[in-house]
Amino acid sequence: MSQRIVIDPITRIEGHLRIECEVDNGRVTNAWSSGQMWRGIEQILQGRDPREAWIYTQRICGVCTTVHAITSVRAVENALKLPVPPNAQHIRNLIIAAHGVFDHIVHFYHLSALDWVDIVSALKGDPKATAALGQSLSPWHRNSESEIRGIRDKLTTFVNSGQLGVFAGGYWGHPAMKLSPEVNLLAATHYFQALEYQREINKVVAILGSKTPHIQNLAVGGVANPINPDSQSTLTIEQLFHIKTLIDAVGDFIHQVYMVDVAAVGAFYSDWTGHGKGVTNYLSVPDLPVDPEGKAFLLPGGFIEKGDLATFKPITSFTDNFFTNGVKEGIKHSWYRGDWNRHPWEEETVPQYTKFKDDGKYSWVKSPTFNGEVAQVGPLANVLAMFAAGHGPTKRYLTEMLTRVGKLAGTTIPVSALHSTIGRHAARAVRCAVLHDTLTTSWQALVDNIGRGDYQTFNAPVFPKGEIRGVGFHEAPRGVLSHWVVIEDGKIKNYQCVVPSTWNAGPRNDADALGPYESSLIGTPVADPKKPLEVLRTIHSFDPCLACAIHMMDPEKNELIRVKAI
């Protein structure tokens, strides 16, 4: 008998997401992904100075802040054909990569690990046996019996106090949980350690960006970081070497903890390589430019059709028409006025809310397509593209990951296993390791360039009369992010953000093809419809950020919240 499951809101994500599923004979047979808030940033920007857009767009979200700032200035620079000084590119790249490492660590440990790790079971774990297990898996120096015992005592205190905090409301004891008490305790130990290391790498963003979240150092044409080795009030060599110590400190955690933990979860839950596949058209973009025009990058990107790596077609520059002409968005099933499928430069964003209708409009999220096809974005798409492009570090770390999982599982794991829920986690860990490598590369490039006497960080923009158009893209932690701007006489005429969670969380498109979230849920086993842990596992593997895909409104125009500054 078919049964309807409604999860509203999905927790441990950014923003408000509603997932509805039909379950028949213990498996999902249909699904609807619904963004429950409206994003109005496009209207806010109309008529404003394009140089200010990045300040507004990064307020779309309190987590994905740097990504919108970077993409916004790139869009305006693209419209102006404005080159960016090498120092500015290196500083931006350091911020981008540090934010990506921070985001990937937070996602696995603090947003999704609790779908796989049973905290209640961890209380039964033996610290000595857990330490021995950890030491057998990696040389991580903090897999000690004393530290693990301290974590178990901390968890016990939480439970005894009745104040479980983030551990409240979990599906503890769910039949889909497989890990032993010791494995659960080891993962819980690393959960707490991850809080420290995500903070350390985020200091890189704060130092270079002046603060985080919501960095303050960007400008159309470069960055506002002055460089003068003789002045302590600028970006100094001392600050740069402090940044290098932060980068180095996080490296061991990524390689000896994060990569190992994801491999262990993948091995214990190897059956999940058979769930969550969904859409296998993969879109990513190149990033971390190393030249002023955005024609050479540290990381490649492109498009893969139907999961076949042999079809990989690269996107080569910020001006590549393959990307610029390929993106469209439709609103057949979205709460906006009309029923159209348009290029972002030609879009409008006029809200028109109706009730949730299965075969009608049911989401504030639009439905993007690439060359007419639904596409999945995110670390999986990015890693597959980089692997197909022959990117050396990606090939090395992905091979390491698959080999480790295979050794633990006692079988050979092919690259095709990545087309799955658990594969998204593996790809994100691989991308984290790749990004960490680029931090060292970008840091050295910046230091070397300063050493050659180049202190320039900014090229002043000049806006012409008439209309110009630009697009900025960025491979954000959750996937392809693009901002599209139309500028007329130096003012913003139209602005559209096509964000990763729009690509993945979008409802059915104009051809009624399921969006990536929806498609990935089809066939998912559900042991207990009242505790749909399996649905959460797949949705969380995408790392939804619905604050980016939508924003909030009250159609009755009532006051929603009042904030007082103190």
C-alpha cells in the first residue's frame, strides 16, 4: 500500500526544505522537493551600483557567504572585460579554498555524520578498544585512549543532563544504523575534533577577508588588501606565514581523519553505493584562476553526460560560450508568475504563490537545465570532471579513497560506485584534499609574486554608457554557482543567481523531468516510514543550502521578526 511521507523542514541544512515521498512496499516510488521560502535579492539589486552587488548577494546566506561575493564581482568584471591583478587572484583563491575546506569538514561531521553514526551506541564503546581501532586505521595522534575516554564522558554528561543539544531528536537505534559501539565512539570523537579544525582553517578566510562570515575585502577589479612589506597595517609577510601555519595544521586532519572516516563509513555501508544515484548529467566549472583574464585555472571543470566520463567536455574560461549559452531556468512548477523557460539574462523574478500541487506549482526554487538537460552539481560532479580531465591530485586522492574503501570492505570499488549517496561523501572528501593542496600552491604563488616586487591588488572599473552583460561563475562547495548581471548606464537592470541548490533542489522542469533530489530518492529503501532516516541520508549527501536557492516573504505582509542591535 502506498504511503505519503512529509519531512518539513529537513534539518541539519541551511534554509527551509520540504521533501515529500510516496513509499510503496518499503521503497520510494515518487518524490517532490519543495523550497519553502522566497529569495528576493534580485529585486533588491535592481537600480543599484554594480560595484555594490557583492555586498548584498553574500547576505543570501550566513554559510555560503564568500561564494556569492566572489561570483558577484566576477560577473561584473566579466561584463566590463576587466582583468584582475595576480595578487588579487591568489588572495581570492586562498579565501575560496579555505572556505571550501571549512565547508566540507563541517558538512561531513556536523551536518550529515549523524545519519550514519549512532551517538547512543557510542556511549557503550570501550575507549581502549576504540583507540586501538583508530590507531589501526591511521597514524592520527589524537586517537588516544585518554582523549576518546574524555569524549565518551562528555557524551555521557549530555545524556544524563537531558540536554542533548544537537544530538536531540536523532533516530538512534534505527535498523539502518550498522556501526559498532567502538566505531560510533571513534566517529563521535572526530566529530568534536572537527569543530577545532574547521575553526582553524576558517581563520584564513577571516584574516584575508577582514571577517567571516561576510568578508569585507573584495572589490570589482581585485581586492582591498594593501600589500606593503614595510607597513604593519597591511598584509605583511608575518601574517602570510601565520596563514601558512593554519593551512599546515589542518592537513593532517584531512588526510588522517576525514579521508579515513569517509572510507570507513563507505566500507561499512557499502550497500549505499546502490542508492541515491539519480541524475547522472554532471556539471562543474573550472576555478582558482591563475591569470588576470580567467583563462587558466588550478582546477578544471566541464560537463559529463549520463555518467559516462568519456563524454566529458571542458569549460575552458570565464568567457566560454559552452557554459554561457547552455544555462536556462524554468518555472512551470515554481511559485512565480507565468510559465517560461529562459536564459538568466532574460529572466524575471515575480512571486505568485499558490498551494502545493503535485502536478502544478510546488516550490519557490526554479528548475535549471544545461543544454536542455537536468544536471547534478556538487563535489561529485566536480571530482568526476577533474578525474576525466586527468587532473593529477584528483586522480591520486580518488584512487587512494577507493583503494582504502576496497581494503576495508574486502572488495574492489570502481569509480562507478561514486554515482550514489555514499559516493557524494567520498567525492567531497577527495575534493577537500585537493583544495588543501591548492592552498599551499596559492600561498606560495602569492609570496613569490610579492617577492618579485609586485604589490598591486586592484584595477579600477569604468562603466560605459549603454547596456553590457556579464556572468560570473564559481565552483562553490555545493557545486556550480553563477551570477548573471545586465548593466545599463552604470546601474543594474537585471540580476539573477543560479545557485547549486537550485540545480539540485529544483522541482520538475518544463518537460516534467524530476530534479536531482527527487530523482535520487526513487528506489530508496525506507524501513520505518515514521523515521525516514534513509531519505535524510540521500538528501543530506547533497549538502542542501536552501537559503541560497530561496529567501523569505509573508504574502500577508505581516512583520516576521524584529531585530534590535545592542
